[in-house]
Amino acid sequence: MKIQVIQGDSFWYYSQLFGIPLPLIIASNQQLNPNQLMIGQEVSIPGYQAVAYTIQANDTLWSIAQSNQIPVDLLLRINPNVQPTQLQIGQTITLPQRITTPIITDVNNYTYEKMVTDLQRLIELYPFIQQQSIGNSVLDKEIIELQIGSGSRQKHINGSFHAQEWITTPVIMLFLNDYALALTNHSPIRGLDMLTYFESNTLSLVPMVNPDGVNLVINGAEAAGSQQDFVLSLNNGNTDFSGWKANINGVDLNNQYPALWETEAARKPDSPAPRDFPGYEPLSEPEAIAMADLARARPFEIMNAFHTQGEVIFWGYQGMEPPASETIVQEYSRVSGYEAVQYVDSFAGYKDWFIQEFRRPGYTVELGSGMNPLPISQFDEIYQETLGIMLATLYM
Ligand SMILES: [Zn+2]
């Protein structure tokens, strides 16, 4: 919610008044100078929403504060024009309502539009989350990157490189929501004080690398727009796209990277297909290019690409992985129960290229087990397994 600055206000005062850590208030108002607040300016307070309340008979501000568990000085401060001794029945006042539960509750059929709707709400409630577009998909959807944290250590997690593996997107989104909740409510996650990690890390998230493909899997051919006939022909006329991994051009985005790409191309389909076609050349697809540009622009200490399935974590590439890769993957394995696998006969993936280019730890994490696409009934279990990995990304 927002509050208007009056004489004598400061971020420190808001922090005390709302019970919200000062670094979160600063990060939520980066356009303002904390040392030069001006009267009438609007300041965003994360973790709260403003709710209208209509005065009933026998109400006092004290009783309203009590029954809504709001400090009375906070209630007075956000209703500066209300005379506490002259409340009128039917008069409307503002209640600051602390957010204590996740807003991401519907994780089934998690389309691009569902993600965008959830993000709008998340950023409204938690303006310390930064959102930007890192490029556009073939069908011109913005590929969205989120950043959370004010620290110098940059880490990265992405999901849904592969269309049918879209369950990885709500896993990342719910983590972002839980992280924000933990920060604003001073509640640890698995015993970890998240504010410490907020201040030491900047976590970059691209929850849906392949939005066109995800929407095709979930909504069918009509989601392909002008490409509808094309994707139907690649799918042999089948209207069930649940096995689709590629982008809307029929290119497998996780086979697009110049890291033994030729080796991969020689044994994979040589024309567009629902899966495995690496493209006619490396980095031909806008989604793959956007992710390469992102990694080049930021010094990510750790990169995790979330896929499904198999409960394994691939962590090596041609001996180019640094020693830290093994240390970190052992921790990932410990907290998730997933098996760490150093080498696999598969190349040209984002993880391979990341390790080759930057010699920093990069991982392909295969979430869950069973047949792709994994049923949404596995979501809670997968989230619990993956939560440890996402937390370890912050503390390692
Ligand atoms: Zn995959």
C-alpha cells in the first residue's frame, strides 16, 4: 500500500510503524531519496494492502485496531483526517492489512497470462521485486526477468525452457511469493532468515523462457496464432500438444547453444519438430538469444535451469566446470534428495554453454519423476524438494 509523506516522516519511522524491515522499504522506493522525503510524496509500503472499512455503531479506533490486530498509532497515521473522537456511523476509514498468505494459489495450467496476472499482483504488494523484459518470444510475448534482493552476489534460476515442463514456472513463482512473505513477516524459511540473503544476493528469475510453447501445450493450436497450421503439421495433425518441448518455430531452445552444437545437430532432427531440433544454426531463436544476452550481461555466480523430470542434477560440462560446482551440487543433492550427475551424453544446452563461457557453476535440475508432462498433483512434493535447492542457491 502507499502512504503520503507528512512533516517529520522518514523511512525509518515507516519501518517501525508498519513493522517492515527498513531495507525492504528502501528497495521498494528506489525512485525516492530516503534523506530528502518531501511532503505529499507517495511511499510504497511492501507487504500491506489498504482495505476500506465502514464505521459501525459503538466502534472506536481503539476497538477497530484491536479486532484487526493493527497498532492504533498506525491506524491513526494512515487516517490523518479522521477525528478519533468524532467517528460517524457509515464513515469509511482505511485499514492497513498485512499480507500473510501467498497470492499464488492456482498453479494448474499455468499459462503466460496467468503468470503475468500473478506478477502484477506480486509487484503491487512487494514493490521491492523488480521486473523487466529481456526480449520477446517469436509470437512477441515479453520474456520476463524478475530480480529480488539488493546484494552484490548475483544468482539465477530459470524455468520452462521446454514447453511441456511448464510446472517449473509456478515452482519459481511460488518461491518468489514465499520469499517476499518471509521478508515482510520476519518469518524464516526452514530456519533461514531471508533478510540476510536479500541483502547479500540479487536473485534473477526467468520463470518462463518459452512462453509461446507453454501456451501451446496448455491451450492447444489456437495459442499459436499465425503459426497454427505450421504447428499442427509438425504435430502430425494431432491437436494434443502435451508432448511439445520446442518453441513455436519447432526449435528446441535447450539445444540452441554453441557448446558442441554440431555434435548435437548431427544426431537430432534436421528440420522443425515438437522436440529436439537444435535449429539450423546455434542461437537462431529469440528466446535462446535473450537468455544468452542475459548471462553475458550479468556476472551470475550460479545458474540453475529447471526442467522435468528425473530427480537428477546435471552439473558438469567437458571438465570446464569449476571446483565449486561439485561443492554446491552436493548441497543441492543433500537438501532435495536428487542425484548429482556430472556428465551426460547431451550437449548444446544452456547449462553446457554457461559453464563453457563463464567457467562458473551451472546446473540442469530435473524436477520430479514420472512421465512428462508431470501431473499438477505432484506440485506440492516437487516444490518441497526444489525449495531446498532455491534456498541453497542463496546461501552457497
Ligand atoms: Zn527439459
